[in-house]
Amino acid sequence: MKKDFSVAKNNNDIYTLAEINANLFNLKCLGIIALAAVLVEVLNEFKIFTVERAVMLPMMIVTIIFAMIPVSAYFIHDRLLKKTPSLLEWKGLKLIIISVTYVGFVLICVALSFHAVLMTVVPVLMTAQYRYNRKLSFWVAFATILLVPISIYGAFFFGVPDRNLIKGALSDADSLIIANRFRIYSGKRMIEILFHYIMPRIIQVVTVVILSIGISKRNARMLDRQVDLMRMAKDEMEKRSTMQNKVIEDLASVIETRDIGTGEHVKRTKKYVGIIARELKKYDKYRDILTDDVINDIESAAPLHDVGKIAVPDNILLKPGKLTDEEFEKIKCHSQKGGEMIENIFGNLADKNMLDRAFNIAVAHHEKWNGSGYPEGLKGEDIPIEARLMAIADVFDALVSDRVYKKAMPPEEAFDLITDGAGTHFDPDIVKILESIKDDFIKAATEE
């Protein structure tokens, strides 16, 4: 359930994820505290600890209940009901966790006396999991220092009988009776306990508090540094993305100057690809494949699918009549040439995922489902998903567009031809899903 910082998309996300992880860790600590309270009660029942059952049992029950309230709330809200946003994101949760921790440790420390001396620093260490907050650190330090006299004086009256505290004034048997503890109370003894037992502990606790605050501050500085690095990386990515988009636009413009039909074609095919991909994402088979980031990459790369046509001579590219076999072979080279151009131009500019998808689209958008396409004769799902999407968008737009060698076909008729090509030219699963977006396709084909 731990959240990974790599999924953070902005600076606030990093701080939120840090808080979520701290809350989750401390909820686990509360679960351990509840188990510790159960163990203490069991040991008391077996006379390992010697506290009156009428005192120990209520204290441990209260500890367990308080510790399990936030744990149960998280389990019900996040795990059972799966509500969003997560309870771990609630800013008030850490205050409840820390407060509950103090209540639990007051009761446990009172019950166990010197057996629980190390437990007094646990709330401080739990607080150190959070990002440094001056006000919170002050109150935690104050509460921890207050925990020491409460636990020791409480142990004097209610906890495990301790010879140092009762100073031999009571026998072992008499010390088990709470009323006898109150009978030996005196102001002088309370002052002795303050200087001989409480003050040394407070010094130790204050040392831990100072160290914990230092750790918390250091963690906060590291987190701030991470935010700064993320901001710098984001700025750099935005610059590269802007440059990348500008290069794509410029290449599309170059294509358009050579062939107006092709220029408009790359814009429309981008639209078609987006429509298909977003519809496919609704289905289980494609939900994890076509994420929002993948779809955005495919849409960005779509205008480059015919970039290789820049290398095709005008007398072939703009020929109004039927191409000869030799001319068609030269046309077919545009897919491989397009892949080479994308690697050369975007190799040091685009991110790897974007580059791979752009390359696959340029090279493989003329492959066919039955393996009769080019340039490599790929078959079925060996054809990359982005190329299979591009093939449909490419052919459909070619059918509904005017070319130097043909007139445009009505969109409804073109759509039927796409459907007829299922299992031979196109992925049959994708074509089947296309039926549900036929109107969107036809609308996109008729829009200016």
C-alpha cells in the first residue's frame, strides 16, 4: 500500500505522498501498540506483571480501543468501502494518530512503570515521520516531557509494584492493594521521586526530542530538495516537449507544402486515432495498454506517420494516374524512411516511449492483419497497437479525401470498407469496437 514518489505529478503530490506514507507507517505502529496492550493484559493475567486486574484491564481496553479507532477507520474507508480520496490524505489524521499514541502510552507506562521506560520516546519518533512543523514539534516535546511525570507518579499509585518507588514501605503483598499506595503518599516522597526518577528521564527524553526534531528538519530539507529537482526536471521536460511539438508541426508543414492533401490528412488522422484509442480504453483488454499517457503519445506521434514521404520524388507523390510497380516500390519505401527520419531527428529530443511509438507508427502503419502488408509483413498482434490504430485512421481518411488520382468517397461507404477489412487488413477486435463510434468517425470526417 506504500505510495511511490515516482507517481507524483507535481510538487504538492510529493508532500501529499510523504504525508500518506507517514500516516500509513504510524497506523501500523498503532496496530502494534494495540497488540502490546493485549500482551500486557495477558501477562498480567498470568501474574508476570502484578497490577490489580480491576486497574490493568480497563487501562488496556481503553488503550486498545483508542489505538484501533484510526486503524479501523482507515481499514473501513480505504480497504472495504474503497472511498476516495484516501483517509491517509486527510490533514487531521496525523493529529489524531499522535494524540491516540500519547493516550495509549500514558496508560501502558503507568501500568508497567520502569518496564516501559523506553516507550516514552515512541510518540516523538512517530512524529518525526512527518514533515517538520514548528508548532507540532513544540506540542509533541511538551506532551512527551509531561508524559514522564504522569507515567512515574501514575506508576507509584497504580502500576507494577516497584521497590524503588514505594521505597520498601510496603510488602510485596501489601503493594498489590491500590489503597495502600495512597496511604504511603507524602509530599516529601513526591519531591524525592521528582528529582531522583523524573528529572533524569526528562533529560533523556529531551535529548531524544532534540534528535528527532533534527531528523525531521533534515527530512524536510531533503523533501524540499526533491521538490526542487522535480520542478527542474519538469521544466526541462516541458521545454523538450515544446521543442518536440514544434518539430512535429514543422515537419507536418513541410509535408503539406509538398502535398496539400497529405498535410490535411495528417491532422485528421490524429483526430481519428484519438477517437479510436479512447473508445478502446473502455474495454478490459486495452485498459492497461492504452493509458492516458500512451494515448497522448500516440496522438502526438500520429502526424509523423507519413513523414517519410518527404523523400518521395514529386513526380511519384503527385502523379495523377496509376503508379507503375517500380513507382509503387518507391512509395513503399516511405515507411522505412520515416522511421529513419524519426530516429535521426527525435533521437535526442523525444522521450523513449514517445520515440518508440512514433517509430512504430511510421514504419508499421501499412502492415496488415493477415501479414500481406509492408515493409516487414508483420501479422496479427505482432503489429504494434499504435500502428494498428494508425492503419485504420490512415485508410479511412484516404478513402474520404480527394486525391490527385481519385475523388473522395462518402464516409458511410468508407466505414463499410473498413468493416469489410476486419481480419484481413485490420485488427478484427478493434474494427468490431469501431461500430460503437461510427457516428463520431463520420462526424470527424465531415468537419472542417
